[in-house]
Amino acid sequence: ATTLNVSLRWLRTAPLLAAAIGLVAGPLTYIAGAKLGGIDLINRFAALAMLGAGWAIMMPYLSIVAERFDGISPQRTRVSGRAAASEA
């Protein structure tokens, strides 16, 4: 949730790019997990195809959900502690 609201905020305006990133990056994380011994992919091609399809669908959806439930509005964002202290 934090990643989608902060570092991937730019992805909210590009749903097709979000789907493409999900299609590629989603399965790559599982490949890395398999190389580290965290998971065992029995049928590697089928597993990665399904994971890619799932992440391609979920990334745009999660971006929309993150935007809807974003607790940080642009007007209320503070750059330093002094801005908040001056209002008190």
C-alpha cells in the first residue's frame, strides 16, 4: 500500500503501463524467490504465465484502489517539521 501511494504514484495515470509492468515484474519476483530457494515452481512456464496474467490485471486495479484510499492529499503534504510546528 505504501509503495503504490508513494514511489509508484506516477503509475496511476498510466494503466496500460501498470499492466505491462505487472506482466513482467510480477513473475520476475517469483523467479528470484525460486533462485533463493523460497519457493518451488513445479511447472515453471504455466506458473509464470498465470502469475504474469494475474499481476497484469491487478496492477491497474491496485493503482485505482490506492488512489481512492490515498490518505495524503497534495494540499496537506508537509516538506519539513517547521511547517507543522508553525501552525500549532
